[in-house]
Amino acid sequence: MTKDEIDKRLVELRTEKQRLTGELETARTEAREALIAGNKPTAVAAALAERISIVNDAISELTNRLGTAAENAERTNRKRRAEAALDATRDRVKLAKAVDQALAELATTWTAYTEALRKDVGQVSGAGGDLTAVERALTNNRMAEPLVKAMIQVGGVKLTRSLGIDTPIRERHASSLADAEGRVSESLQVELLRVQASSPQPNVSKQAQKELEQMEAAR
């Protein structure tokens, strides 16, 4: 039986018990009067008392079943909540693993990048390259700034704040490492064109000067 069916049947049995109790009181009064008059009382009172006892047993059993049904329903709800939470957790585990992997790759590639930058800085500077966009990655107290700018470029300040980084850098100051290195490359391209523009060969000089003017106009 379902909970609703048990509830309905309990109401019916309690109503029947109330009716039988009234009939029992009447039957007992009649039996008393019969004894007083010297007559044999009927067995109605005993039958009603037995019927009420059976009804009480039925009410008790249904009440126990109702409690069991409620416990089963609660277990079912708990199971469903646990299963739903477990499914959601599985999805988060996948995301968490992706974050862990990305952080591992970041640690490796960031170390490789700064080591390459430190190794190349003399060569780039000596060739006339403008290192302003990336040189802070080589300064101990500013080393994180290019990386922070790159993280803000990707995920906004929310990502850096999640890492506990309290920085004055905002989205408008964000820039990717690739863009920063692009500016270094551009400065070297300009330097190369300047060298070519000073060539004694007219065609080479003229073409280089034209490209320099085009780059200046594009800025």
C-alpha cells in the first residue's frame, strides 16, 4: 500500500472504531439491564469488544507501515540527492583535473619561457630589440607582472584574485605574452628595415623605407 492509501485506510478504521465504541457502550448498558431483570444478556457486547480489539490491531499495524513507508521515502530521497550530487561531483572532477593539468603545463612552460628570455635578452638587446614589454619578467620583484597581465587577458581579474593576487592591474592593462613578444619582434623588424634603409643599394633602401612608412602608418 502507498502512503496515501494507508492514510485513507487509517481514517476509515478510526471512524469505524468510533462507531463500534458507541455501539459497545449501548450493548453494555443493555446487557446490564438484562442481568438486572434476571435475563440472559446477549453476546453483542463481547463481539463488539473483540471487533474493536481487531480494529485496534489493524490501526497499529497500519501506523507501523506508515512509519516504514515514511522511512523508505526518506531513504529514497536521500539516495536521489546523493546520486545527483555524485553526478555533479564527477563533472567537477573532470574540470578539476583539467585545471590541475593546465597549472602543471603553466608551471613548466612559464619556467621555460623565463629561462629562454633570460638567455636571449642580451642577444635581443644587442640587436636593437625593444624589451620593454617583457623585461619585467626578469626582475625579481616584478617577475609575475607579465604573467598576471596574461592571466587577466584570458580570465579577467577574477582569475588572479582566485589565486590570492591583489594587483592594481586591471583588464585595460591586460596583455598576452604573445602580444608582448610580438612587440619585441616588431621592434626587431623595424631595426632590420632601418639597416636595409641605409643600404647603398637604391632598390633595397627604397623598399625598406617604404615598409617603414607603412608600419608607421599602421600604428
